[in-house]
Amino acid sequence: MPIDVDIREHEVIGPLLKEAEQEGERKGERRGERKGELAVLRRLLQKRFGPIPSWAAEHLASRSTGELEELSVRVLDAKSIEDLMK
């Protein structure tokens, strides 16, 4: 007869697994937010200035979520991609 035990119900291991799972979800959410911010900013740049130069794409790829959000607002007033990336 098989023994059916859920390790997540263990008094010591269970909370550790739950905490690790929650941290994984938070990391995934942050990664998703950053990816979404980058996608929106790229669309705005392409609409406003045309094709994005490779140097600008590299610059954007290295920015944090907060920095991408700030750039998304600043793109409205920027005269050029070069001006925006200052």
C-alpha cells in the first residue's frame, strides 16, 4: 500500500517551502513588470522616433523597472532618443 505524504505539511520543511515559493512568485512578478515596462517603452520610442538604434536597445536592456518607468514618462518630452538617454 503506497504512503501518501505531502511534504508541504511538514512542520519544519513546510514553511520553508512556502516561503521559497512566495519568493519565487515575487521574483517572477518583478521580472514580468520589467518586461512589460520595456515592451511599452520600446513601442513608444518606435512610434515617436522610428527604429531604435542598437546602442539605445542595449541601454534600455540594462535599466531597472523604475528607470524604465521614468523613461516612459520622459519620452513624451524628449526631442530625440539621444536626448532621452542622457
